[in-house]
Amino acid sequence: MGLNRDDEADTEADAPDAGGLTTGEVARRLGVAPTTVRSWDRRYGLGPAAHTGGRHRRWTGGDLARLERMCALTATGLPPAEAARLALGETAPAPPPRPALPAPPATAERSRAGSGLRLGDVRQECKGIARSALRLDAVALDKQLEDAIGEHGLVAAWTEVIMPTLQAVGRKWESAGERYVEVEHFLSWHVSGALRRHAPPVAADRPGATTVLACVPAENHTLPLEVLSAALAERGLPVRMFGGALPVESLVAAVRRTGPAAVGLWAQSRTTASRPLAQHVSAIEWGVRGARRKPVVLTLGPGWAGQTSPGLPHPPGLSEAVAVVEQVVHR
């Protein structure tokens, strides 16, 4: 689902070519800093299994699978050393390849946004937001985000202004190694704040109209769900947002207590996405005897690629996700 800048990061160079992935590309796939990947290599021996010529190390699909397992284990609270031992002891298969994003047109005009950010052919607002983020100018950044949402509306502002800027900052972070991580965190934090300020008060519950939004266990990429939550609230649809890494038993309890029409489950990585979990949630019944209902479960995020099944919609973007929820609520 194209809600987050990480969607692009997860599909760019997703299938390692003969040369493998760079450390920066691997870090973006995992949602961690490149320094973390290097630290795991140095401390626990989780580096590339094979070495290639040149000064840059390259990671294969098998190397990436071990690191994804490492991330999943540490997210459960396991100490890194123990998680690394388990990850190294398992022979996780390499993930199947996914198509790469098409390259931008050769005629697309490039902009430097004052510090080398490749913004491509985007709205003018992206350049100002990028400059403010690079300067760590909180006041200017908040105003620009508010203006963009106010002028274009939430969905268009996210798709055409905010997400391209986040992607550009992510590319700069990837190409610069350890630099610009603070810019990405700074921008994401202010985007989250702008979404919360823009969203109207949560609509009152209506029987069978609530939407539950949560990250699957061991998944902490919450920004895509924050965008969807704000977009649904903007349309007067009741939302219950549970954020990152919701335990299975808590997710099931929330669904039973709220009786939602729809449940959105975000998974950034294949190691966190679980089709059995989604199917289990979609089978939960609520309501009075003789009029029992089940929620429609939306599988959101790139982690669900190849794991969807009939009855589990996988909308590709923000507007599509909003449309699915509206259809479910009003049917």
C-alpha cells in the first residue's frame, strides 16, 4: 500500500541483482540505520556471506533474510546477541523477488532543494519542505506542512507533497551513509504532528461503522496508519488507532470489544506479515445471535505482497484504502 515513503524503499532494488544490495539499501528495507546494520555485522557476524570486489560490501537475498529475522526477534524483546545467534542458526530462504519501481523519465527536471536532495518532477512545496527539514527549522516546517494540507486536502497533500519529500530525504539518507538520519526522524515527527492537528475530533461510534487500525506484532511503522486514520476521521468515519506492534491477543480483544466494520493491519516486512493472523481476525464474529457480522480485514503495506487471499483486500494506496473502508462502512 503506497501510504508511506517506506513503500518505495521496500520495492526499490528489492530483488538483489548480481551485485547485491548496498548497506544503505539493506538498512532502508529493514527500517533501521546503516550504523545498526554495520554494528550487527561487526559484533555478531551478520555481514554478507560472500565478499565482492571493491570497497562497497554487497548483500544477497539470503543475507537480507537473516537480518529480517534479526529485526523480528529483537522486536519481540529478545537481546540482540541471542537474536543474532538464532538468526545465524536458522537457514531462512531468500524472499521471492518483487518488481522494482520504474525509473523516472529521463526528461524529468531535477531540483537540488538547496542541499542535493533529488526531488524530481514534484510540486514546488516539496522543495520548501525539504529545505526546512534539512535546516531542522521546526517553525517553518510546521507552517509548510499545514499550508500544504490546507490547500490540497489531506490525501493529495500526502500523495503529491509529503510522501515525495519523505522519499527524497530517505534517498539522501541512503546515499550519505550515516548522515541525514536526524533529518528523516525530524521530518517524520513533524509530519505526524501535522496529521494529528489536521484530523478533526474522532467521530462518535456507530454500530458496525468503526475501523480498527494497528500494526501487526513486531511491526512499528506507524506513519502510514496515522495518515489513514486522519483521512477517515476527515470523512466522519469512526476510527480506533492502536499504533505499533499490537500483540495478537490485544488485537483480538480490541476487535471483539469494538465490533468494527473494517480492520487495517500494516506490515512493512514479509517477516512480520502473517496471513493466518489476518484470516483469524477476519473470522471473528460480533453482534447479536442471528445477526452476526465479521470485519473486513485490509492488508496494508509492502509486507503483504504475495500473502493476500480472497476476502483480504490489499489496497495499493491511501485513496484506495479510504475508498475500501467507505464502501465497507456504507454497504
